Amino acid sequence: MSPNRFKEYADAAPETAPAATELSPAEIATLVENYLPLVVSQADRVWLSSRIGLTRDDLVSAGCFGLLLAARRFDPSRGVGFGVFARSHVHGALMREISTAMKASGANVDDVLALPGEPIEPDSLPADDSAGGAEHAQSAEVRNLMECLLTEGERTLLALYFFEELSLAEVAAVSGSSESTAARAIKAALAKLKAALAEGDYR
């Protein structure tokens, strides 16, 4: 999409929660143009059942609207990088789009794998002593859970999707399966970990 088109969107978008330090339309258009790959990346990390009735293009469109809102609301004086700020808005826009479609179609959570970054990520926990003994223990326990409860294939899928941040299409290609099969396998592996953690049965 051309910068001029985004300038038109920026000019036409409603003034919602304007930033204290407002960016010019040209600056907003530049931010949106530069961060379009973020929208595509987030959309590609979502698997949706055909029952929901959403396409990848629908998700990209919703994500672009979230990105535009982020650019309009961004306040550089707050010291938060635009990438972090934009990711939150894009993710929120995708979730709202999916939620609306789910309600309309009667689909359920089993029809969606769309929460990158939120499931258990043991390697993201701090590894130094300043993190505290409890965090060290939980990190080790989750790793033990993965080793004890999951098959090698399940551990590989989680590593590819959450740690290596491959898209579902890429995970499916590596594992030699379809996207829907890979998505269901990832959800099943996460369910095992969450159930064990909820029961406290991880020693």
C-alpha cells in the first residue's frame, strides 16, 4: 500500500484518545507503512477453523486498523517504543475481530489458536539470582513438565511456534503436517502443561 493511501486513512480516522504529543499525518503514515510487517506477522501466527468464517485478509485488515489507531495514539514523550505499543494494539484488534466472528458463528475456543506470547514460555523467565527462588523453581518445574509430559514431537512444535516464533504455515511445513493439525497438536500440548500446573502435579 502506498504512503499516500495511509495519509488518507490517517486524515479520515476519528480522533480517539489523541496523544499528548501529536504526530503529523505524514509521520503517522510513515509509522504505519514501516510496521505493516508486524501486522502480517501477527495475522500469520493465527489459526482459525473454517467455521469462524474469517480469512487471513480479514485479519490483516483488522490488524491494519489497530496499527493505524496505535500510530494516532502514540506519544513519543512517554518513552515507550512504538513497536511495543503497536503490537498491543494490533493484537487487540485481531482478538476483537475474532471474538466478534466467534459470537456470530457460534464457534468456540477450540476453533482458534491465536495467542502468541501468552502460553507458558519457560525460557523467557529470568535465569539470574535477582529473579528470586520461586521463579527459578517454576522455570525448572515447567521444563521438567515438558520433558515428562510431552512427546519429542510436541516439544518440537512448542519450540518452533513459541520460542522460534515460526508462523503456523512454517511449523506445518517443518513437521510435515497441515496447519490445522499443527495447531491442534500445539493446543493439546499446552492443555497438558496447563492441567498439570493447575493440579500442582509437577514435582
